[in-house]
Amino acid sequence: MNLPYLTPQSLDEFIQSAFKEDIGPGDYSSLSSIPLGTPGKAQLIIKGEGIIAGVELAERIFKTFDPKLEVELLLEDGQPVTFGEIGLRVYGDAVSILSSERLVLNCMQRMSGIATLTNGLTQKILHTKARLMDTRKTTPNFRLMEKWAVAIGGGINHRFALYDMIMLKDNHVDFAGGITQAVKSTQKYLLDHQLNLKMEVETRNLDEVREALAVGGVDCIMLDNMDYATMREAVAIINGACKTEASGGITEETLVDVAECGVDYISMGALTHSVKSMDISLKAF
């Protein structure tokens, strides 16, 4: 998986911020009811079917909160799971286990839902060259985990944020006065600021496709909300001169037809914004 932003530092920053939000000055429910030092053990129970994701993150969350906790991983990220399987067991201070529980479950439930959806959709287009991509339609402050889950599910990550790739969408083009103006202005900006970033341009019709090709310097052309016939013609016009991405209102029902138009990538915001979380629980045993 090519996840350059998935670093020990980025994970630690996320975990610390999440603990601050959830625990604040203290987990008073656990601290008030359980004597300090009470030993405990709990296991993660899978209550759904699909692709598990967030196991590696769960271990890091437990160990960040209390380095003395012992975590036994029984499943790996990306592994198919069925109802009743045990994902991991954790041993140690009971208060530490309970204080960490909700963050572990929140992350794993959502990440597993994303990985499951991504994997299911990816399987549908394996007979084509198209690769399924995510978007920036993510949950604020949880983007890293959601994109990690897409990768675990077999999809690929689009740009991470606004700063690591140029994407000239319809509003950029319209405000700039057209595709040619937007691209040339961007090229000058990148040169002036010594930035080495790939550029993608959104097109809405075949005339814009031709213009994006003619201006040059474009790494990928997005084919936005085009019908199948127009999309196939656009792919033929581009003829491998740059990568192609289909986007806009693509659903599970239309995914295969879009992939068979010959595009390189298909982006779906639904991978991260319309996901049913997997049912997972942590229970003492």
C-alpha cells in the first residue's frame, strides 16, 4: 500500500487527539467503579461479515494508552471475517482496557465497513483495467484512517488533501476563464513556487477533453458525469496520452458499465461517505 501520510507520527497525533476528545480529564465511570490495578482481559468479537480493517491500529491505540497492556492479534487487516470470529484479545489493567475500548471500536467498525464495501466493488471490475479510487469526501480528522481502510479493501487512494496534487475542477475552470487559462496559470504557479505536483483536469464534454489534451502538461483527465457512449469516445480521443478518471454519480449498479468504457480509474465518494459500519464489540471473558 502506498500511504505516504500513514506515519508513526500521524498515527500518534490522531490517537492523542481522539483520546483527548473521548476521555478528557478522566474516564470517571471506570475510575470510580473499579479498583486501580484490577486485572482484566477482553476479546474483540466480530458480529458481521466482510473484510476486517483497523487491527493494526487497535493494537497501537491500546499500547498508546497503556504500554503495559498485552495485545494478542488473531486476525490481520484485509482478512475476510464471519460472524463470531475473535479479532484480538487484550490483557492488563481493566481500567486501561475500558478507557481504550470505544476508540478501538469506533475506528475498527468504520474502517471495516469501508474495507468491506471497497473490496466488494473492486471484485466487480477485476475483468477491466479500471481501478477504484476514493475521494476527499471523508470525515473531518478521520481521513487518514478512511483512506487506509480503502487501501486495505483493495482500492487505491486519490490525492490525500488539497496540497499534494492539482485538481482543476469545473469551478476552477469557470473562475479561471476556461481550461487553457486554468492549466497555463497553474503551470506558471508551480514553476514560480518550485512545486512538483501532478495535475488533473475535470472535463464535462468532448470539446473540453480536446482542449485539455491540446494545452498539454495534464497528467489525468477526469470524465465527469458523462454517459457511456461519450465516455468511450473520450477514452478513444485521449488514446493513452494521459490517464483517465470517471467520476460523478457512479453507483454499484453503474460501476461495471463505467469500468467497461476503458477508463483507468473510477472515483467514488460513497466509499467513505455512505458506509455501513461493521458490528464489532469488545467483551470481558
